[in-house]
Amino acid sequence: LYTGDFKLGASATAEAAELPHADVLVMETTYGVSRYRMPPREEVLDKFERLIRITLDAGRPAVVYAYALGKAQEITRLLTDRGLLVRQHPSIAAVSQVYHQCGVDLGPYELLTPENCNQPAVAIVPPRSRRSGAAFDFIAPVKFAVTGWSIDESTRYRQGVDHALPISDHADFDELFEAVERVQPRVIYCTHGPESFVDRLCEAGHEAYPLGRAWQKRLF
């Protein structure tokens, strides 16, 4: 079984992962450090909504940075479900159209344009637009990052945003262990994460290896 990026809980736009038993498990372990335990999802969403409403009440645009495929659609659905006006960057809206064609409802949202970008609303834009600064000329925006890395206080400063909230598409530390228990593999190969997680698995009695260049040569 090869997981790719995964989490065990359902999201607003995707079903929960179903993990079958397998002899060999190759798993992504992005948050394979014990401090990466996500807080209760509803608590984070309540805080997110509160901060956005404060921003909009002040007449400022709320700019949320989210990947154009996946995260942006989930954030759109989460916010439209809470009655907030959402506008999507054109590159995000193009992906959202595919979601609609596949029967995934994101709720009512609008297209973000240069003419409406400074109206009080939630603008969802790709992370790259934070660096380019060329697409939309936001005036006094309040900027949000939505990533599991927000567990680290430094994330807000590293990403140049006003608020960083831990909303993630990845299994956290505890879910990684839960995934192993569900699959019950004979051997585990870990990728896209800290090699120290392999040590934690071995300490728990599993046969586990980090899957990097050096190990690929030894194992294959």
C-alpha cells in the first residue's frame, strides 16, 4: 500500500481515507514529529471564522493563501458553509469547475477580479501570489495561512501573514501511528517526513525504514 498524502478524517470536499491491510506500507510522514498534533478541527474553524468576520467588519479584505488544487476548495466549502462571501482567484476557480463537474458542491462563491478585490470579502488566492504581488493590488489586507505547519509559532512570520491556522490535508503524528495500526504491515517505508519518525516506529516494535536515496540503493 502506497499512501501518497493522506489524512484519516473526512474533509469538507473529500471522503475519509480507507486503508486496507497490506504486507508492505509506503507512507508519507510529513508530520512525523510528536509536536505536530492538530487541535480539534471545530475549534480552529471557529477561530478562523471569528478572525475573518472581525476583518470584514473593519472593511478590509481577508486574503487566504491556499493551494489551487485541494486546499482552496476545502477552505471555500468551509467558509461558504458558515455564510461568508468567498471569491476565488481565477486559477483556483478553474479547478473548482472540475469539482462541480464531479458533483462536489463548494457552496456559493464568486470570481475574484481587480474590480472587487478590495471589497470586504474572503479572497482565496494561491501561495505564489504572495510572492509575485502582481495579480491583485489588495489594500490593507489581513492575510491568512491555513497549514498544519501553523503548529509552529514561526510559521506566521516565515509566510508573511497576519494569522496562521492549523488546517491540514496531512495526517498528524497520532494519525500516522493509527494508520499503521489499521494497515498492520510487515514492513514500513517512510517518505516525505523526518527520519526520526522511523525511530519512533521501531521503538514501538515495527520494522521500519526511511525511504531516501541512500536507502533506495540498499533496499532495491
